[in-house]
Amino acid sequence: MKLPRGVSAERLIRALERLGYTVIRQKGSHIRLFHETAPSHSISVPLHDPLKIGTFHGILVEVAQAQSISIQDILNLL
């Protein structure tokens, strides 16, 4: 699967909010999101535009594993 290029942090954060994540804080250029339902999960997203592809992929993999969904499901929310 080829990941889209040029995805901004704001676009990814909106997609994660659709999955049930909420922004809990910001420190510098990083936003911290938290998902309350079991299992609870938190993740940091750097406010870059665009996100580097490795960073983007790492966030997608971590969220997909934590939420037991596929990466494609997250990409469909972008």
C-alpha cells in the first residue's frame, strides 16, 4: 500500500478525532491526543506541514494496532 504524500498534521489530527481521539495538550510543536475507551491510548503528533513519510507511517501503525483496525481504515478518514 502506498501512503499519500504531503499530509499535514492538522489533517491527520482531524482524522484521529473522528476515531475518538481528543486533544489533551500541546507542548511546543507537538500535539498530544488521547483515546479513552479500553484500551486507552495516547499519541503525539508533530505540527509539521507536511509530515515526513516515516513519521506519518509510524503514527498510522501505532494507532492501527491500538484500535485494532487497518491502516487503510485510517487513510479513508483523511
